[in-house]
Amino acid sequence: PKRQEGIQAEQVIRNEIGLNLGRLRSRRGIYGCVRGRIDEIQKLLNGASSSPNFATPGWIGRPQYWSFLNSRWDAESQAGRAALVDGGRLSQYGVMYNRMQNLLNEMDVEQADWAKLRTLEHVPRLDSAGALQFNVTLQDARYRNWRLALVTDQLFAMAKVLRLHALPNATPSDRSTCLPITTTRERANQLSVWPIGEP
């Protein structure tokens, strides 16, 4: 019975990680779009420092936010069933959950960065002080995007060793940052996967 409990506990944990890997794969899929948008914003800011005429972007967008599941891991751990899983694998699962929590924290900060960057859609002119502030935010957003991709790749490397597979992500994938920077807000909202549109 104890061995069976351990097998069942591990399967539940592996399934939950698989669902998270599906969400991570979706996030990794927009890395290039986010990086491209950051480069476009960088060009706008660089141009603003040498010209009084700021080319106000029609659409900045934002990277999508995905939450990660951990309720099964918590439940199996609190019930003591996780302790019945092989110690080596259990330790690796714990590391994966910890890294996913770190990514969640990164995405929280990233959303705040992009909320500030979206202000550029409403700025008719930009002085050097304003450009500096936006540059600081942009470099933070650049770092978050890089770190999200780096840790995601590390997690998939761990998953391969553990023979864990990403399960399909049921949450629709919004490609807000993949739209051209000249897109109108009205058009972006029409293309949004969310019924309420974009913020």
C-alpha cells in the first residue's frame, strides 16, 4: 500500500509539472516577439534623444502572464505521501517547483515594467529625462525576458532527464507583442484572445 501511495503521489506531481511545462512552452514561444518589441522601443528611445519629434507608437502590447500550478505538490507534501517518492527524483521535482515560483515572481515584475512602457502610446514628445526613465524600465524588461527564457530552458533540460513531458496548455496564447508596433489599439483589441481586450 505504501509503495502504491508513493507511485500515485509521484504521478500526480508529474502531471502537475507537465501542465506547468505546457505553460512554460507557451511563454518560451513569445520570447522572440518580446525581444523584438524591446528592440523597437529601444530604437524609439534612441531617436528621441536626438530629435524633438517623437514617433509615438500605436501599440506596445505586453507579454502574456501565465500562472503555475502547485496545489498537488503542496497537498502530497503536506499529507506525507511525497516522502514515499524516490528521494533523488523528489529533490529534482522540488527544485523545479522552486524555479517555477521564481519565474512567477519575474513575470509579476515584468507586467509592471510593461504597464509603464505602454505609457509611450500616449506620449507626443519625449525629453532626455523621460527617455532615461523609459530606458531604465526597458532594460529591466529586457533582463526579465532573458531570465525567463534562460530558466525555462534549464527546466526543460531537467524535464528531459526526468522523462517529463509538457502537456497541452489549455489557456489561449495571446500574441500581443507580436503585433506590429503601428497597430491601432482598436485593432489589437479585436485580435485579442481575451473577451475584454487588452489593458
